[in-house]
Amino acid sequence: MTEAKSDMGMPEKEEENRVVFRMVDGIATLTINNPPVNAGSLAVRQGLLSGLARAVKEHAQGVVIVGAGRCFVAGSDLREFGKPLEKPELPDVIKAIEDSPLPVVAALHGVALGGGLELALGCDYRIAAPATKLGLPEVTLGMVPGAGGTQRLPRLIGQVAAVSMVCDGRRIPAADARSLGLVDALAEDDLLAAAIQFLKSEDRPKRLATEQPLPEESPEDFETAANRALKRGKKRPNVAEAVRLVKAAADPDVAATLTDERAVFQRLRLGSDAFALRYLFFAERQAASVDGLDIKAARPLKHAGVVGGGTMGQGIIRALLSAGLTVTVIERDSDALDRAMTALRQSLQNQVDRGRLASSDCAQRLKKLAGATSVDALADCDLVIEAVFEDMVVKAALLRDLEAAMRTDAIIATNTSYLDINTMVTGLSHPERVLGLHFFSPADIMPLLEVVRADKTSDEALATGLALARRLGKQPVVARVAEGFIGNRIYAAYRRRAELLVLDGAAPEDVDRAITSFGFAMGVFAVSDMSGLDIAWAMRKRQAATRDPKARYVAIPDKLCEAGRLGRKTNGGWYDYTDGKATPSPIVAQVIDDCRSEAGIVPTPTDTDTIQRQLMAAIVNEAALLLEEGVAQRPSDVDVTLTNGYGFPRWLGGPLYWAAQQDRAALRADLDALAKAVGHGHREGPVMTVLDQLDLPVKD
């Protein structure tokens, strides 16, 4: 056990003293020491109160609050939020800072998030290391800031910037925080020394954020920012409350608005959205790990290659470049390479034009981008990702070429969406260095990355894939090999049930309307049109030889493809597209009627609730089968996959979390109805057993 000596000469055990007091040149320093991220626990709050009182008693000239280790404070301890909070609470600590006769400086590094940033907002001044990130993520966790964030922040940076920062939950870099007025100075070298010097360089008075006047802004600008926030936040209750509270910062009765904010926070933190989102918070962190795997086994990556410069390949390349990697792109011939390189340069320039990328950063990325028409150019790469056509023969041949061209210690990844990687690596001399990295389009935007562990994938290759996901800022989920892995296999079952609902009597627009009202970002048929009906068509044709002829089969999408209706790219799929807007199609209605007649089906109307529950039953049942087969590691990984890659509403926690909240008898009835509708060949998963395995947050 490590020990730290206090200024009184008595040793202090770090686990018992989460805030370490020091006197340095007449300034009291309070170092928060609650590894790994200095979460604002009860012990931290008690330590800060004690340290503030001691600073006055020992006649300090001022106080600096700083974090030990890698950050200032990465938020409050979320495990406390599902039960009554113990005194002192964070507002009590901030009130003590404001009531103290001493000026208090928050010295920020790493991250200052949530309650950590609210603590800093309660201080008189803020100094930050240049690499610091600041944010208030409470809205993304189903709550609102509850310790003055919605009231102090607008007084420092204005209501327009504040409503966006609060409702988006985004982290902003220290330089931007300095420009906004959130940070008073940047410390290039020794942060603590700079904070002490800041206090001692001149007579710093108390300067409370609550006493600052709101910056003058146009009411119209605020309404625009507020409406944008509400739209992005799906008008969830906590987003609406956050907007209202930021607007209320104009009220001169600060005590009343702070009381209002705290009451809203206390109510929302015990709401269903907050419990679901806290569950996801921990599930996402767990999904990035594999039991028994040492992430330190990952190989260092400097130079990556991408084979295939199409839409998906370009997105992967942009993601790699944004992470600082040197990238070599391979295309089949010079014309294809020129098209890919031109498109990449243009997409980066578009980011510059939109203010999303600095010109200097764009230039730096382009310097690290090269192209070639032979895989021999990949000889020095640490990792190569193939992103060519979804065809087993093509991909298997390419992997053999890559193995011959690359260093023996380099990692090879396939971006396949469905194919069997175990079959793909047959004949390779070193299949252990191959894994799947299934990106979602657009690959530089979508957060999910399925990291697929084939039977012979080494720990080193798997660890490298997970480390790359972290470097790219992706949410990884580890899967074993299966048709469609985790996400696409579940989605195929979901889509099949939706198609059966249409065959049996529902209209495509009824199904889509039901699922978007449930909370999905898009309806299943709208998604098919956007991605292209030919993708699933190719999969069905590949599976045709092994399909059970007794199983129910929906021929509607096949007939749409045969008619040239491949989705938005042909201006017609499940819907017609006039001026880019989806409208129900009489052609599709006729195809549906014809298929019903051929199958001898008399259409039966289906209500919204039944559609929703049947689609959820299909998802949950397939998830249980995946877990039974060991394709997914744990139930929560399924929830992480569906919420990060398939538009499942985050405030419902994921499909298995949702199912765990349902009445078991009602869920059983839904599963029975699913089995009846699917008919011959239906496999029932161990749903109830899986739900019992979920690590659900405790509600006190």
C-alpha cells in the first residue's frame, strides 16, 4: 500500500484520504486522489470540504484544486446515482468554495467532465493544460447537470454556446474553452506551478460565476440553438429540461434557479432513462474488454494499409488518418486509384470548408496518404484492412496475396459484414494474424466496430484490433464468427419478421411508423432502401442452396430487386422517391398483393403495439441464440451493438435491457406468437435464461 506524508509529518494512506492537503509557498493545494479517474465520490467531497476549512485555518493566500494522475475529475461516481446521495453533496462543496474568503483556482488536465466541470465552474478561476477536454455529459446519461452547470456555464460562455454544450454532452478542447471564456489561462508546462503563480502574481479577488452578468445575445440565436438541441435529443424529457434550465439562467434569482436545477436532477437521475443509460455506460466499457486478454499484447501501429478505395474503404481511410496513422490505399488499377484519391482529397477539403477540420490538419493528413495498385506497396505496413467486394473467393485470394506481401509480424483484417472468416483463412500459413474489423458506414462517423475473433486469431491480433478501436474513438464489441456476426445476424432476423408482417397484412409504412414511434432512428424498410436492397438480395441468393424449402419465405424484396427497385440509388425500393422524399408506392403494393395471392394469404391488419412487440421479440430471440452459441461474449454486448450500430433508442438501454423490464408472461406470449408466425424451422433462444444473466443497475 502506498502512503503519502501530510505537511504535518504524519503518513496518510491514500485509500483513506482521497484529497491530499499541501501548503506550497503560501497556497493551499488540494489534490484529488481517487484513481483511476478521480470520480467525485463521497470521500472526495468530504476531503474537499475539510481541505477548504484547513486552508482558512492555516492562513493560506488562496487554494488550488488539482487532480492526481491522468485527469482532474472525470465526473461523479455513477454508482451512487441509483440510490439516495449521502451528504455532503456536490452543491454543498461548491457552496463552501463560493463562501470561502480565499480565491480558489481549478487546475484542469486530462478531462474535467460532469460533476468535475461543475466543481471547476464553482471555483473563482480555471487554468487548464492544453490537452484538457471539458464537458457536461449528464444529458447523455438521462439527467441534467445537477450542481449548477446549467446556471454557471451560461454566465461564462453565453446561453447559445451553453445550451449546445449541455444538450450535446460534447467535450470541448481547452483552447476552445479559453476562447469561450470558460478557462482563464492555459498552462504550457507545470500545471500546478502555473496555478500557484496565477494566484500569487497579483491580488486575485473572489469572482463567482453566479455573480457574472449573462453575455448579450440574440433571443433568436438561442431559440435556434435550443430547437437544434431538442431535435438532436429526440425531445426526451431531460433534454427539454436542460433547455429550460439554461434559458432560466437569465433569472436574477440564482438561488431559486439552482434549487430548481437540483430538484430536476434528483428526479431525473431516478428515472427510467437514466437507469438505462447508466447501464449502457458501464456496458460499453465492459464491451471493450475480453476476459483473460492482456490489451498490452497489442502491436504498435504507425502505418496502415487499406485495400479497396470504394465508399467503405474511403471511410476507413479517413478514420485512420484522423487517428494520425500513415495510410497506403490499394486499388485494382490506376483509374480506380485516381478516383479514390480524388474523392478522399475532396472529402477532407469538404470538412475544411465546413469548419470541421483545420487546413493545417488537412494538409498533414494528406501528407500521410499514399496510393498504389499493387499489394507489394504494403510491405512495411503494421496493419492492413481489406475492404473489397463481399465475395468469399475474392477476399480469400486477397488474403493470400497480402500474406505473401506483408511482414510476418503484421496484422491482416477483413472488413467482411457476413462471411465466414474461418473459411476465408483456409490455406494461409499464419491464420493467427487475421481478424475481422467490421466497420459501419460511414466508417469515419459510425461509432460501432465489431472486432471478430476467428478460431485461430491470436491474442496479439485481437488486442491490436481493440487498441485500434480505442485509437479511432470507436466503440468495439468482440464477436466470434457467425453469419452476420452479432449485429447483422440480429438485424436479419428483425428484417425477416418485418417482411413477414407485411406478407401477412401490414403495409411497409405501417411497420416503419411503428418502429420509429418505438424510438428507432429509422424504419426497417427505409433503412433497406438507403443501404440498397441488392445487399441482402446477394446474401439470400448465396444462402438459397441451403435454405429449407419448408420454411416460410418472403419473396417480395426479391421481386423488387428483379424489377430494378434497389432503393434510393434507383429512386425506388420499398418506397418511391420523389425529390428525395419517401412515399408509399403503388408498384410495391401490387407486388405485395401478388405475393400474398401466390402464398394463399388473406391479409390481416396489425396494430402498432403488436408490430413493435413482434419486432422486439425477433431481436431478443436471435440475441439469445447468439449468446447460447457463444458468438457474443455477454448479454450487454448485444445491447451495445444495437444501440451503437443499428439505431436502437439508447434511452431504452438496448433490446435485452428492454426485455428485462417487460412482464415475463407478456414477453412469453410475444415469443410464442413469433414462433407461430415464423413457422417451420423457427429456433427458440433461451431468452429468460439470458435475461437472468443481465447485470442490471440496482434501484434503491
